[in-house]
Amino acid sequence: MQERWAAYSSRSLFVWLAAVPIVAGVSYALLYSLGLIGIMAEGLTLVHWQEVLTDTAFWRTLGFSLFVAAVSILLSLLLALALVLRAPQAFTRGTLSFFIYLPLSIPAIVMAFFIFQLLGKGGWLSRLSYQLGLISALEQFPDWVNDNYGIGIIVAHVIMATPFFTIFFANLYQNERLGEYLQLAATLGAKKRQRIFRVAVPVLLRRGLATVFLYFMFVMGSYEIPLLVGSQSVQMVSVRTIQRLQRYNLGDIPEAYAISVAYTVMVVILLGGLLWYNRKQMGRA
Amino acid sequence: MLEIKQISKQFRGEAVLRDLSFTLQQHEMLSILGRSGSGKTTLLKVLAGLEAADSGTVLLEGKDLSQKPANQRGIVYLYQEALLFPHLNVFENIAFGLRLRKVPEMEVRRKVGHLLERLQLPEQSTKMPEQLSGGQRQRVAFGRALVIEPQVLLLDEPFGALDTETRRSMQQLLKRVAKDLGLTAIFVTHDLKEAMLMGDRLGMMDGGQLKIYGNRAEFIADEQTGALEEARFWTDLQSIKLTK
Amino acid sequence: MSRLTKIVLIGLILFPFAFLLMLSLGRQWPYPVLLPEQWSLSNWQVVLGGSEGLGNSVLLSVLLSLSVATLSTGLSFWVSRHIAYHPKREAWLSLAYFPYVFAPVILAACLQFFFIVGGLYGTFGGVLLAQLFITFPYGVIFFSSFWNERLRSMEELVKTLGGSTRQAYAKVLVPVAKGALMTCFFQLFLISWFEYGLTNLIGVGKVPTLTLRVFQYVNEANVFLAALASCLLIMPPVILLWLNRQVVFQERNI
């Protein structure tokens, strides 16, 4: 029947557009990294994987990516929660409820450019410091971009993530009617600090865990911001991978694919962990 | 008019309809009493072509309906909820079936206007569904089904969501309209009184099987229907009152 | 929240926009001058006058993002309906999360080979297809919360009243879904509009969208044109925000 044809073809389309590219991509990367395909392929070999897994730079990259993502998310969460808990209504009604959306219209590449022009040695803050007499030459301004701690990257991500989380938690606050719970806690004798840390934060974080987690993954795999604002010596995963793929040294390519596969495996494990945790939560609830 | 022969259907290993057979005469309203889970909705959906039976045949005026898709059967299935299209006003909701068939504008206006009168809705024709009461919405749902003059109308607990007052007036309205238009219909309900009030003929559905009664007395006499139990309840109450 | 705090927050929010606009108007910015010198509209005039090819990039970006958004919204709307009504709905939906496991740019890197072999490398069509890989699953997840029992009953109702599937879509499903369709369309438009890494890799610079131009100017150390291109990039989302905030952000149940 027509209905059955429609159902079948729509699901086929879904598989072709959603699953097939991923499977094809991972397979290609895996095969290339094993030396089975590619320009310099000589047959099954684990040499590339060995090189990657014993390379300290690789682990530093992974660690650095995790570090940047963790710090960015943590800082934005702190800011967003502080804002929402201080003035829960301000972000769902009134002027601020419009303005808080504005930063979301800035894409990563523009944000990277902005941060570079703001925090760089030749940037606006540096000039301001000079004008205020805090420094007397350009070189004296601290390294806030292209540095080894990823300061510029973190700042950029915090500026992008804070409005996002603020809106998210403000909506969540309303939907979960947190205000009423906090009043209830007060009548039960809870002081302000207790109300925040024993009621508000747990409720918001629990419901928002999946979203926070997904954003964390997004920051870890980010490309444009570390590309413009990161340093050469310590790179984030995406930048390192793409850079190795586009170098003239063809020997780097299988390793780049190995990194891609390793990163994907890590993400799948983390995602699996999230799903397992979610299911446990549902079971309990 | 409508012949149902040995319809069976299983769902997840359980038999929902067991070897069901009965006939529906033209211009008659068959009332089926059935508790939830008795399979009454499944039966109606099978008749309407919205679900397929595992075995058995459905004949409308002698013609086999099993190959015909739902939109070609001339049988309309009405849900318990009025399900008015939220983006159309009352007039357009009723006219919907006519618009599907590309009926010319003049005729649409005539037919819809006629029904609006019959269903006591003429003031509401430009209102949107969210502005109507529960009873008004049900009337619009009726209008939407009746305007295309279906051969058989299947009503699945249409008054279930209404309050007692509205329910009573809707029952009377439907009975009147059914008689005026000579409707052929099956009316399914879990309410004993409603079943007895609405039907020309009575039936009871239980555990996937349907029993049709020859007349009202037979229906009442059968303990299964609960009519006797109900009657006893009220008579007991009366005698208590008298003795007190 | 006090008035002062609100003003400070709004000021902080507006700062990047003002900064970029200011830079786009400058022609010189020697250290350690705080504001760019030689303010003029000449940068904008040059661009709007047609040279620099930024006008072309704008048109290209608009065309690309509109195409991606239209295709993805339509396809995911249709597909999500069939998935939502499937008994194993949860399993199917989890497939839609696959692409998010990859960073778009890494996905593009792994698929480069296939695009080359398919003759789509460096073409508009290739970039469009690659962007579909990330927007289509998003659309399916977006619409998954839209389909419910009520809508299914409405679809059946149309059938029982004598309508075909096409009529059910045209006269009921699409009109009722109008709000959701618009929101999805604009969200997918923005995802495409902002895209850089994947577009650069698959398009090899031969599909010079606005995001690529920003990067190009940054590489050339042309601060002023980079700022200008950034302003052009930001304008549509800001306008869309003005029209309807939900377009840029919508709560989803994950």
C-alpha cells in the first residue's frame, strides 16, 4: 500500500542521511589508520596506532581539550546559575529577556576574531592598559591568546555558553516551579545558602545534565575558536587532526585518522555513560 | 446493509476480537454496551478501515470492503474527543469533508448552513474551536461527519468527556437528528443508561465477543449487562426510603 | 535585580556588537590608539559597491543556507512522522544522535574521500550535502516531540472523512505544524549560516561563504574587513531574534 511504501522509504532516507555517513566516515578513518587503504598504504599495520598512543602530544591534546571544556563549562555554569538564582524572573520577562539572546547570534568564528582583537597583545584591552599607564610597551601585555593555558579559548567559550545556560536554566526554573520549592524550603526552616545549595542547584543540574553534557562535548570538539585563538604547542583535538591531515607530510595522515577514531571512541564511551546514568535516573524516578 | 462476518483480531498475542459476526440494518442505531478493554474501539476502527482484521469480512450492501482503504468506504469513525481542526473555524471544520471533495461553494454554504441550524449552532459559525464549550465542539464534530452523508456512522463514546447536563441534551439531540436523517449508526458506550436510551437495537461487547439482543427485555434480563443489578439498586433504595 | 546591574549587563552584551561595528568603520588602527582612526563609511561603500566580492559571498551564503534549511526541514518533518509512529521509536531516534558524536569538521575530514570520488568535492552541491548530514538529524530530533496521539487521530479523521494522505498533510498536518516548521527552518538556517569548518573542508575554499571570508580576512590581517564581514554575518540572526526569539533558541527534551 502507499502508506507502507512511504513508511519504508522515509526510514531508508533516515538511515542514509543519519547513520550511513557516520559509519562510512568511521570505517574510512579506521581502515586508513590501520594502513589498509590510502596513498601510502602497505597493508595491515598497527604502527600508526602505536605512534599515536605513545605520543605524549596526543595525550596532551586530549587532556587539554578536556581541560578547556571542563573549565569553560564550569565557569559558565557558575555565572549562569548565579544570574538565574539571583533574579529568576529577569530573564523570562522584560528587557533583559530579549538582550540575553543577543550573544547567541554570534557564531564561533566571529567570537574567535573578537576575542583575538580584545585580548591579544595588539588588542583593545592592551591599548586600554597602555592608556591607563599599566604597561609601557605592547610586549608587556600578558599572553592571553595563543597561550599554553587556552585562556583566550576559555574566555570565548564562556562568553558563548553563559547566555545559553542562563536562558536554559531560567526556563527550567519556571517549568520546574523552583520558586515554589524554595519558598517551601524556607517555611521548613532552610536559610538562604541552604536553599541554594540543597534545593535550587541540585534540581537545576539534575534536569539540565544532558544539555550541559552535550554542550561539554561540543566545546571539546570545537574547531574555529581554538584555530584562531589557540597556540601551536598545545592544541585541541579538532585543530590538531585537521592540521595533520592537511600537511605535506603524507605520513601524518594515517595518524590523523587514528586520532579521529580514538576521539570518537572516547565520545561514544562518554555518551554511553550519560545514557546509562539517564536510564538509572528514570528507573529510580 | 452492513454485514460483519467472523472478524478476528489479535494484538500482541491477545485476542481482541473473537470471531465476531452481526448485521446492521439500514436506518437503525445499534447501541453496544462495552467496558474499556472489551475491544469496542478496535471493532469500530476495523469497520472504518483504520485498522485491519486478521480474518473475516465486512460487506457493505453486499460489497466486500476489505480491499477498500479508509478514505473510500463511506464509513465515518468519530472519536471520543471532538478533535476539531484547530486552525479552522466552525464553518470550515464542518465544511472540511465537502472541501476535500471539491464541492462547489454555493452547495457547501447550503449544506453547512442546514446542519448548523439542525445542530443549533448558527451563531457560532465564525468561532474558532478554542472558543467553544465541550458540547458545542461535539456538535461541530457531528456536523463535520454528517455533512458528507456517510453510509454508516460509528460513534465511539462521543459523550464520555461531557458533564451530565450537556450529556443529556446531546443524547436527545443525536436521537432527534438520527431519526430525521435516517442515520445508520453504531453507538458504543460504557454507560448502561445511555446504551439503552440511544439504541434501536442493543448489544453487549465483552472479551472480544459481541452479543446482540432481540429486544429490550432480553437485554435487561441478561445479568451480564448489569441492567437488573441497577434496577435492584434503585428499588432497594426506594423501599428503604418508604420504610424510613 | 537592580536597574544598575541590568544596565551593566546590557552594556556588556552590546559591547562585542559595538566593537565589531566600530572596527568595520575604521581604516587605520595603530598601537596604542584606543579607537580606530579615519572613521568612514568607505569600507561599507566599497563592499556594497560590489568589489571585494563580499556581495557574492552574501548571496552564496543566503542561497546555501536557504536551500539547506528548506530541504532539511521538509525531509525531517516527513521522516520524523514515520519514526514517531513506529513501535521501536526510541531505538530509531537514538540513530539521529549519531552525527553529534563527531565534530562536524572531523566528520567532513573522514568523508573527504567519498566526496572526491563522487565528484562533489569543491562544489556547491557537495557542501550542501555535507551540511545536510548535520542539519537533517537535528530536524528529526526537533520534530520528534511534535508528533503525538492527537495528531495521529487527526490524520485518521481526515482519512475517515474521505481525504487522501496528501490532503491530510496539506490541509491539516502542515497548517497545524506551521509554528514548529518555521522555528525549525530558521534554526537549521542558522546552523548552516554559521558553519565554517565543514564548509571549508568540503568546499576547499571554492564555495566562499561569508564565514570563509571572515577567516580569509583574519588571515590577511585585514582587521577592518574581517569586522565588516562579521557584521554581515551577525545581521540576519539579530533580525530573526528581533522577530521571534524562539527561532534562535528552543528548549528541547533530550
